[in-house]
Amino acid sequence: MSDAVIEVEGLAKSFGGVPAVDGLTFSVARGSTTALLGANGAGKTTTLSMLLGLLIPSAGRITVLGEDMLRHRYRVLPRMNFTSPYVDLPHRLTVAQNLIVYGRLYGIRNIKARVARIADELGITPLLKRPTGNLSAGQKTRVALAKSLLNEPDLLLMDEPTASLDPESADTIRAYLVAYQRRTGATILLASHNMAEVERICGDVIMLRAGRLVDRGQPAELIARHGRSTMEEVFLAIARNEDGPPPDEATEREARKKAAP
Amino acid sequence: MNVSRNVTVAFSPFRVGALVLRYLYLLRGSWPRIVELVYWPTVQMVLWGFMTKFLLSETSLLAQASGVLISAVLLWDILYRSQLGVSLMFFEEMYSRNLGHLFVSPLRPYEMGCALLLMSLVRTLIGAGGASMLAIYLYHFSIFDLGFPLLAFFACLLALGWSLGLMIASIVMRFGLGAESLAWVVIFALAPVSGIYYPIRVLPEWLQAVAFMIPSSHVFEGMRAVMIDGVFRTDLLRNALLLDALYLTAGMAIFLGTFRVARRRGLLLNIGE
């Protein structure tokens, strides 16, 4: 059995003939925390959406937790979850009501106890009776994270998990994610624009530009390879294409070779 | 991991119940939504109740079946409420931009469809039921006296409302909330050919053919047969049920097909206005 939790091969998606993702091939190892990086429009959200089954690819193959995501996504969706500050939970429901509804959708046993526990762990117990729409952006982010952890997912996909959080809250969440992963052995794939976060919690980075995979490696490897001192500088160099011309077939092949399981 | 039940089953009443619970929470937490449910059926019933009282003193036809207009109003409202019940509950997911979360959960689109239908039933019972009770108080007319035929009419109109609601939800899923006003008006295109207040035979012949393709025309013809002639026409009920089966199948197929289109076009994450 492959040790990869996500295997993507030749993944492509076009909207009206314009490619958003263009032939992505990569894998994500079990138990890793991997960052999916790129400037706005690089194809991160489109890739995450395809991995989640919210978007049907134009071409390519996606295997998640050993299942073909295009044919059998309902076999794996119960073992996955997702959080994004850009996808809301119903505003008029209280936090507790939202978590109970989602807990039931995921078939959680003893849902009220589970909600109480996760609320305690994420420090949102005082928010449970408040309407979700009345929360601050940071509070909503924490509630969305709680929702994404209700089913103790084997695979957690996150779109900017600490966006809108103050530095202290963001730090708490990162620590929680690290502890969660150590405890459960879960795999985390996150899109982020926070390079310090990536350096701290991600062991692996996939860099995208214009829907293509342009580089991949551990943060320290990427920093060294690009001759920079931080991931922020690596990100900017790749986003601005400062380190060379757009990826040609050879460099892309090389990147894909590195990405292969 | 051991927190979840076996959630890979193809159809789960548990998941349908979870979504129904979500809509009940919403309804329970918002008194304007509850008032809205009973407001329009009540206004209609009061208006046509007084009209009936007036006509009773003027025409002998209405004297034969004094409750026919009020019954027609209440039955029409069952159709309208059931369609709105499906459409508006779906719109709530779009207003709250919640579809992205829902459809990365194990919830199947057809389970969502079932939850919408169940909530439509609840809303219709509250709305039309409330107005029906008020009719007893105001006009001493009880639509419940119709007995079994009422149940049959209710089921036929509910199913037609469901199918129209699913079709409207599909249009809005595909084209966004800019199309939501359709939910309030589409049903009125059926009103002239449903024969709510008049028999289908008064329509031009070609329009009669159109009318009989619509389940509601059979229901209202059936209602008049019961109230004016004292006959329960099982042929009309059979026609209505067969057409309902077709409409409901088409409604669910369109809803599921549009869901697939939404997945292809990436509408589920960014759905909204």
C-alpha cells in the first residue's frame, strides 16, 4: 500500500478555456504537513477544491486515502475535512448548533460531548451560545477549525487556517495543529500566505505558479536552492519569476520527478 | 479514528435529519420567518372568505358549495407554500455561503433534496394549517370536512410544489441568487391553467390540453367535483398522481444534474450573488 495520502497525476482544470490548474502531479505523504503555496491565481484553491470533490477536473487523476476521488469520493469524505475563512458557516445558527449539525452530518457519536471537548480545546466554549454571524473574523476562523476537526479527520485540507487571527491566537492554533497531528497521525495540506507559519509547521512545500508546479521541497531546501534567507523571499522570487524564465518542460519534469511518490 | 459512525452508507436518514435540524434551528431562531409562513395564506383566506360571503348573497351557484372559493385558496396555498418551502430553504444555504462546507461532508445531494422536501412539508403544514384553522373560526368553514379527498389533494399539490421548488433551486444554483425572484413568481404561470377558481372547460380548447398536463388542474377539478357534485373522482386523482411522479422525477433529476454542473463549473465554493 502506498504511503501517500494524496496522489495527483496530470491534474488540470480550465474555466472557459483558461487553465487554472495545468497538469499538476504530486503526492503528499501520510502524516506530513504540506504547504501549497503560490500567489493569488496560482491555482491553490482550485487544487484544494478538486481534492475535496467540490470541483470536477478537466483532466487528471486524484487518489485520496487510497480511493479514486472522482469515482468514490463518498468513501473518503467521512475521513477528511476542510476549513477556509472564505466559506462560511450559517450565520443565524449559534456556534453550538452549527457544530451539532455538522457533527451529525459526519455521524459523530455522542455529539454534544464531542462539541464540548473540541470547544474547550480551541478555547471557544464562551462562544457556543452566540450566533455565528455575530463573531469576529478571528472567532469565526476558530469555529470553522473546530468544525473541521469534529470528525478527527485523517486528512485535513486548510485554506489559510490562521487568516484573521491575532498573532497570539494564530500561534495557539498552530500549536494545536502540530499537537493534533502528532496525536492522530493525520495528514495536513494547507494553502497559506503566511510564510512564517509554513516554516514553522510544514515539512514540505509545493510551489505553484500559473497552475503549474514549479518547485517542491522542505522549507530549508527551498531557501538554500533559491539562495534566499527566508521562505518569504523564496515565495516572492517564485511569484515574481525572479529566478529564471517560466517553467519549461525540463524544469517541470524535474519538479514532477521530485514530487513523485 | 473512532469518533464517527459508519457514514459511508449511500442514503442516511441520520444525515437528512441533521440538515432538517439545521433548518429547524433557523426557523426556531427567527420569528419573522415563522410569521411569514402564516401571513400570506391568512391574508388570502380572509380576502376570499369575505368575497365568498358577499357572493353567497348574490349568486345561487356559490350557494351550492359555499366553501369552494376558500378551499381553492387554501389548496392553492399548499402548492405555493410547498414550492417556496423547497426553494427558500435552499436559498438559505446560498445566503450563508454554506454549500462548500456541506458538500465536503458525507452529505449526498439527494439527501439534501430529501431534507428540503421534509422542511417544505413542515412549512406548508404550519402556513396552510394555520390559515385553515383560522377559516374555521372566522367563517365556520372547515376544509378538514373534506376528509380523505383533502389528504389526496394535499399530497398531489405538495408533490407538484416540491418538483417546482427543486427546479427553481436548480436554476438559482446554476445562475446565482440574481435569479431568486423566480421563486416568488414562477408558480403564478400555472395559476390560469390550474383552474383554481373556474373549471378547465372555460379555457380555450388548446389551453385545456396544456392544463391537463399539469397535476394541479386535476386536483382543482377534483375539488369542485367533491364540493359541488359530491363525487370523489378517482380518475382525476390517478392522473394527478401519475403527472406528479413525472414532475417529481424530473425535478430531482434536474437538481442532481445541476449539482454536477455546479461541481464542474466551481460554483459550490463561490456561490452567491
